[in-house]
Amino acid sequence: MSDIHWPVIVILLPLAGGVACFLWPRRSVLLGLLTALGVVACVAGLGWQVVEQGAQRYAVGGWGAPLGIDLYADGLSLLMLTVTAVVGLGISVYSSGYFERARYGQDRARHFWPVWMFLWTALNALFLSADIFNLYVTLELLGLAAVVLVALAGGADAVSGAMRYLLVSLLGSLFYLLGVALLYHSFGSVDIAILAERVEPSPAVWAAMGLMIAGLLLKTALFPLHFWLPSAHASAPAPVSALLSALVVKASFYILLRLWLEIFPFANAALAQLLGLLGAAAVFWGGFQALRQTRLKMLIAYSTVAQLGYLFLAFPLASITGWTGALYMLLSHAAAKTAMFMAAGNTLYFGGHDRIADLDRAVQRMPLTMTAFALAGISIMGLPPSGGFIAKWLLLEAAIRSGQWWWGGVLILGGLLSAAWVFKVVGYAFTRSEAPHEARAVPATMEWTALLMAVLAILLGLFAPWLLALLEIGSPFNRENAG
Amino acid sequence: MTERGKKQLPFRLLLVALLFVLTAGLGYAVLTLPSQAPGLSNPVVANLEASGVSNPVTAVLLNFRAYDTLLELGVLLLALFGVWSLAAVPECRESPPGPVLDGLSRLLVPWLILVAGYLLWAGAHAPGGAFQAGSVLAAAGVLLLLTGWRLDTRFSGLPLRMSLVAGLGVFVVVAVVLILMGGRLLEYPPSFAGALILLIEAAATLSIGMTLAALFLGARPEAGP
């Protein structure tokens, strides 16, 4: 089994699945679900290979870098692939209910599945790539798929949100591409490992670093470059919002992390502090804005802005504990935010609106959905024993160890802000609304997947040692300067 | 100037200043670049023999970095998914083509198809290849669409979709077959490399041409079977 080309299968399977969904739209739900199951199985196969044999390098076409493209799978890639597979399976199951019977009807479903499969391909290819130009191609595939999915909701809001998202996404990609061109011209390779050996500071490298980091921050929506995120994430169909918040913004963060650790290890402390400060600002601004929203999906979208801020707190801490904390935050946020957007999608489906003030005893009417929301809220707030708690604990530990305790204050205050909006929503879910409304039954698959994702976000807190051990394969963080 | 314009003036000045700094910085960085870039042209030339083609651009696109090209074909197809998901059935109110368009298209379309075929074949040893040939084929398609020609509804269902995914599909099938034969992803045996590249490029030419023409139409054709 060890000679099976798992990295390749993980990329080609969803691609073939997407093509099949496009060719036979009437069967797209079945084909999509089968592909999703297959991808999960193949990621497990790759995981087994990486755990057994250590980090894997795969030369596409047999050429090897610098002439060809290399794929590379270490613990970090594996973790990202796994979270994508798990969240992706959940979203596939949820979507089979959501698009089938919702107001979208059959026509939307036939467009959703091929694009979602292509988006999955892009994510898997991105997490496996060891080549900065190939990363650009995956970014292009990812960005375009995400824009199409946002526009799928139809209506003026969604189309203008998608348009803004498209322009931002293209701008970010072009900044990144310009950086790639500068690096290639300077060092004659686009392979990350080769660049890491050859790179030395020069004006062109500083320019490339600035361009690439700026482009990726734009795509990751770090404050103050988050302006496009709330409208795009809130106007998309619920499973798409979940995808975007849980996975798509994390992909550009992953590239940023790889570049930061491998190619730009000489980046100075001031830049790291700046990223940390922007992260802290994002935590406060996103949390504050979330509190002010009157629509549930908008609130959750602003909370994503805040949660993305935590990821950047690891940059000034620059320690293995800090990085693992940020990655754990990424994992638990992916699970929790998927659950939250699914819950919001359920309430929207149920009552036809997502006004927080008119939730109207949602707890009695949709107990599973509101349980999912509350459980996900626990992880977002960072209460034990959730994944969010472990993440914040690791970040706090790193902050205190490096003598920068003030970042710990950001963690605690951010948690309080999250708690405020979670309790606000849950409060309205218990009270009777002044304007009662028509309601219709939500498919059981949609309620149960939301609950399962939320339970997963809590369970992540219990699986921490196992997942943290996984992250050490190929020691992706040992290259960086401060230990 | 409007009231709103006045309020925005400081922001615009700030933006201009920022862009100026950015341009100056980038200009400086580019000027400091070494004039002789090491690049990869030497390894490309050294391995050209084994690539199956003698045009270095085609060798890079379809062999050394064929995986990038595979994903790029996916991007093109995805663009079409996006356009089709936005607009449903096209509303056409066309007038019959004038004498110039009518005559010109009759004259040009056969030539364009011929040129596309030549470009596809020439790509192996001279500038050309699937993307160029596909664009020319698409131009023929656009010309036909302008004259009011539409694909028969018998073909606008699965057959059309098949032709759109042919390029990506053949690419993936070749990749899978090569892996099953014991190679790596897209590792062509040198003796077959030229033929495999031509096969992939032929399918890609068809798909690129169809996709670009379909993008021009801007909407999904009437659903067939």
C-alpha cells in the first residue's frame, strides 16, 4: 500500500468528481457525495503514509525541482488536508439537503456540485504544493471557485458581494504573482525548498516579500483588509459561507505561513509585531462589529474577522508553541464556524429570515440546531474542554514564555467579546418574538450535520495531544529563528 | 466638485502618495535585479531531448510543468461553470446577418479551422500549441455565433459538455493510465512523449475553442437531453 500515489489521488479524485458532476447533472448529488467519501478515504490513506514513512516529496513527471514541480506532504499539510476532508464531508452532506429542497431548487444544485468539487481540488492541491508558481495556479482555481459559489445565492446582494470578492481576490493573486516573478528572476527557481537554500536579503527579495505578504493578507482578510469578507460570506448560501469561513481564507494563511517559515526567515521582528498588532485589532474590531449586527449570518461573518486575528498573534511570539496554538485555532475555528453557519442556514431555512431579534423560541422549535450553535459558541469563546480553549491556552503559554504577556490580554478580551455575542443570540433564541412567522421543517441531515460539526469542535479539545504529535512530522516549524 | 468628492479628496491624495511610494519602491527593486537571470533555460534545453517536442515552450507547458497546465484547464472550465450558473437561458433577438458578415464568415471559418489545426501541429517544434490553436478555433466559433448560428439542441446537452471537458478529461485519463503503468504523475515514457503531448493538445484545443466560444455566448444553451 505504501507505493500508492496518495498525494496525486487526493488531487485528481475531486477533479474527476467535479467533471463527472458537470457531465451528469441529474446524478450530481450522488456523484458529489461519493467523491466526498472517496476523498476522505484517500486523505486517510495519505495520512497513514505520512505517519508511517515521514514527510513525503513527490516529483511530478519524474523531473524533480527545479525543472519540474514537486508535491510535498508533511504534518502541516496533512493537518490542513484532514480538516478540509472532515469539514468538506460535513458540508457535502449538509448541501445535499440544503440545495435539494431549499428555495434554490434543482437548478442551483447542478451548479453547486461541480464548482464545490473544483474548490476541493484547489484546496488539496494547494496544501500539497511545494512550488510557489504552482501555488499561484491553485490560488487562482480556489479564488474563482469561491467567487462562483458566492454568486450562486442569486440576487443583487450576492452578485455585488461576489464581484467585490472577485476583484479583491484577483488583486491579491496578482500581488502574489509579482512576488513570484521577482523571486524567480533573482534565484532561478520556484521550488520552496530550493528558494529557502538560495534566498538572501536584497531589495528585490524585500519587494517580493512585501508584495506576497500584502496579497495573501488581502485574501486572508486580516484587519483592515477584511472589508470584502462580511458581505461575501454573509450573502452566500449557508454551506458556501461555511466553506469560505472554514477553509478558503485559511488556505492563503497557510501559504503565508509556509513562506514566512521557509523563504523569509530573515523577516524582521518589527514586521512580526505589526502582523500581531493587526491581528489584535482584528480581534477587537471583528468582535465589536459582530456584537452590533442584527442579522445572524452577518454576525458570524464578523466573528470570522475576529477569529482570523488570533492566527496572526503567533507571528510576534515566533515559537513552536505559538505556531501550534495558531494552527489549533485554525482547526477548531474551521469546525466551529462550519457548525455556526450551518445553524444559521437552518434558521434561515426554517423561518425564511436571519434577524437575530426575531429568532422566536428557536430553542424549542429547533433544539438540535440551537444546541449546535451554543456548542460552537463554546469553542469560539475558548471555554474548556473545546478546541478553541486548547488553542488559546497554547497561545497564552507562548505569550508568557516569550515575555510578551500583553498578547494574552488580547486573547482574554477577545473571548469576552465572543461570549457577549453568543449569549445575545442564544438569549433571543429563547424568547418569544413579537412578530411570529410561518415556519417549515428543516431536513434532519441539515440539523444533524450542524450538531456533529459542533461536537467535533468540542472534541478537538480532547484529541489535542494526538493532533499536536501529527503536526511534528517533518518538523515544519523548526526552521524558524526564535525557539 | 461634489460635496462627496471634496470629502474624499484627502483619501485620494493619500492613495496617490501610497501608489507613488509603491511604484518607486518596485522600480528600485527591479533596477537592482541582476541583469543576467540564472533562470531555468539551461536545464530546459538540456532535457529537451527527453521531452518529446523540440519547442521549449511546449516542453515546459505540456511536460516539465504539465501539472500547472492541467490545473489551468480546470480554471478555464471553472470560468464557464461560473458564467453558466449566473445566466440561465439566453434571450436572443438577432437580425439575420448582413451580406458582409455572411460572406466573410463563409470564407473565414474553414480557414480558421485549418489554421487552428496547423498551430496545433506546429506547437511541437515552433511557436504554437493548444492555447493558440484553441483561441483561433474559438474565433471561428464566435464568428459563427455572430451570424446567428446555434448548436442544434440535439448536441447542446451531453455532447456539448463532453467536448468542453475533453481537454481536462484526456489529461486526467493520460495521467491515471501512466500511473497505473508504474510511472509518476504525468511522467511520459520518452518514446511516447511526443504522441501523448499531441493527444492531450488536440483534446485541449477542442475544449479551449468550445469553452471560449461558449463564454462569448455568455449563457447556457437550451438544455438538451
